[in-house]
Amino acid sequence: MLTSRTQTSSTDAKPSLAVLVAISSVSPLAMQIYLPSLAGMMVVFSATAGEIQLSMSAYFIAVAVSQLFWGPLSDQFGRRPVIILGMALFVIGSVFCLFAQTIEALIAARVLQAAGGCTGMVLGRAILRDLYSPKQAASMIGYVTMGMAVMPTVAPAIGGILDQYYGWQGGFVLLLMFGVAVLWASIALLPETHLNRKAAGGRQILKSYATLCREPLYWSYSLTAASNALAYFAYLGGAPFIAADLLSLSAQEMGFYFMFVALGYIAGNFISGRFAERVGLFRMILSGTLIGVVCVAIISGFAYFGALSAPSLFLPMFLLGLGNGVCLPSALSGAVSVRPELTGAASGLTASLQVAMGALAGSIVASLYADGLLASSPWGMILMMGLGIGCSLIATVCIRFYTTRADLVPAE
């Protein structure tokens, strides 16, 4: 049974939004900024395309696995020390990236970077839930993720400029500088928000996840968030191949059209920040999911009638980003509110599910197109996106079912 949310910190110990955006943006920036340098890194490290791709895949795997541990550890030891430790690991990993002499050393350094940098992503939302009710937390998460969304949008462009003037190491120099700045901000400006902590125990992490696994409402919220990630990563996995092989777009044209989904996501986050507290979690989640349904339906219609073009493929993707931006802050706030004493564990598990399901979907779609199986058809991407949105809709219905039970309604 859920209990009313108690404030675990004093109102004068709230971190600024700028600090939360900064710690939450470390990992997205590191994911994206070195993409323009991949071709040059193949030459520098005498590596194959598969080995270079592994530096990205290993990063995603490290993020997914590490978040499973950081969340419960923050429930036991507090948010602040775990974030400081994570940022320190990120800085060390960035130094190792700069001085890597082999592709194997670079991959190992990227794993360390990912393991540390993801603490801000997973614990930023836990901090907000420490301080606010579920509705208020959804609004604040919307504002924080709106700031985060800017990083993947501008990071490749920044990385390309740095690579042009300073080579592949330019992006990693910026990551090191940013990491040091965020580490300083975590030490100097980030207060502890989780004060009512239980004594640490060797089996506490397993107990935390065992408790969450018995909560159907948690799974409803969490799978809604993960299914939306599945649809988004399916788009990321298929759209570049469709744009190049089916629509014959240049790299510059692709870069222009890819901005639309990011702009949609930023707009959706802004809407969440403004209206989630007033409208409520379920209505925001349902609205965002239905916007995703409309997106997939429009693209499917253009594909079915053979009218797919760059505008008809990418402009509806604005709706996909918009739906994600509207839905995810409320879904994430709901997931970390079901068991308030396990906010960190819930945040970590939900984030890991998002990364794992998204990476799996993106890899499947990308492999289908890379192997030439779907080179002339958009339907592989569309069907995977439809699967993600359909699962999100089912999970949203489950949220309504379980929240009609008085003992399973999160305190608002």
C-alpha cells in the first residue's frame, strides 16, 4: 500500500534547475558529441567500423547496467555523494579517452565515462521527487528534460566544429572541461535531498528491486516510458538508412530534417512543465501516447500510398518527439512515486529499461537496413515504431486500471 509522500528535505535545500540540467546533460552530451569524429577515429586507431561502433554500444550497455546500482545506492547513502562519485568517474574516463592509444583502451574509457555520467540522468529525477509531489515533479522533470534535449540537438554540430580544428580529441577535451565544471557544481552547489535513509545492507539492492517487481502500478508507468523509448530508437535506427537509400538525401539534408524530432521533444517538455501539475499524470501520459499514435498513422498512410518523401517522413516525426515530451515526464514521475522510499531504485530501473528496450529496437531496425533486407522499404521502422506506441497504449490503460484502486493511487 502506498503511503503519503513525506518531504525528506527542507525547503531551503533545493538545488537550482541549472545544476540539475547540468548533471542530467553530461551523459547525453557524451553520447552524441563524438559522432562526427567516428570516421577519423577509424583511421587513427586502425579500427574497423564494427570496432568503432562498439565504443557506442558499450556506452549504452554501461549506462543501462550502471543505473541499476546507482539508484538503490542513492536510497541508502544519499543522492549527493553518489552523484559526486559518478561525476568523478566521468572526469577520469574522459582523461583516459584523451590518452587512449588503442581502440580497446578507448572502449574501456567510454565504459567508465558512461558508468559515471549516467548518475546525473538517473538521480536528477529522484532529487525532484524528493522535493515535490508527483504532479509537481512531472512539471519539474519536464523543464529539466527540456534543457537536456538541447544537448543531443547541438552536440553533433559542436563535435563537428571541434573535430575540424582539433581532430577527434577536441570533443573529448570539451567533455573533460564540462565534467570538471559539473563535478565542482555537484560539490559546491548540490544539497542532499534524501535525508530519511535506511541503513545499508548487503542485500538491500536486491530487496529494493524485489519490492518494485511486486508493484503492478510501477510496471505500468515504467513500461509506458520504456515503450516510448522503443518507438523513438526504432526511428533513430531506421530513418538514416531510409533517408539515404530510399529518399537519396545528403548528409546536410538529413541533419536539417533530424532536428524536427528534437524540436518536438523540447516543445513537449515545455508543455509538460507548464501543464502537468494542473492536468495530472494520467491525462498527460494518455495525451502523449495518442500523439504518438497519430504520428505512426500519418507515416503509415504516406508509405501505404507510395507518397513517402523527406517532408512526409520527417515532419510527422515532430509529433513523435512532441508525444514523448508530453508523456515521459509524467510517466517517470509516476514510476518513482509508487514506492517513495525506493525513489532511487525505481528511477534507476526505469532508466535502464528505457535504454535497454530502446537500444535493442534501434539495433534490430538498423541491422535490417544495414544488411540490405529492407533497403527499399520503410515498413521495418514503421512496424517497430507501431509496436512501441501500441505497447505504450496498453501500459497506459493499465495505469488507469490500477489507479482506480484507492490503495494504489500515488500521493499527489
